[in-house]
Amino acid sequence: MAHVQKRQRTNKDGTPGAVLWCLRYVNPETGRERTETFRLKRDADRRLTESRPASSPGRTSTPRRVASPWASGPSTGLTSKCN
């Protein structure tokens, strides 16, 4: 499963350095895990959505229409009143 991970670099003197965003995913052609590094989270997220195949879970798609029991309206035995 592909994911984006925040990484904080450390300078030689021990102080916090640059923040990097690492994208880890499995290449579907070779089956090997790959890592890409980005300075901005939005760039890593954009690459993440590009690397997923269209049929993978979590990807939005057009939902199928399913017959609903309420599609034809209320049945004759159910009535309600609002005051």
C-alpha cells in the first residue's frame, strides 16, 4: 500500500533541519518497493494519486445504482404525521 511519510532532517550540529515528504509505493511492473522524496506535501500527495491504478481501493469512482426499498415511496401501511 502506498503512503506519504513526513521526515525531519537533522543538521550536523543536532538542530532540526529541512522537512521532507517521502512517498513509498510498490512498482506494479517490477513488484519492487520504490521511494521518492518531495519538499512539499502536496507534491507527494499528487504523485501518490498518479501512481495508483484506477481500480485500486480508496480511489473514487462512479458508484453503481442499487435498487432502494424506498425508491417507490412509502408503503401503504406506514403513515406519519408532523405537528
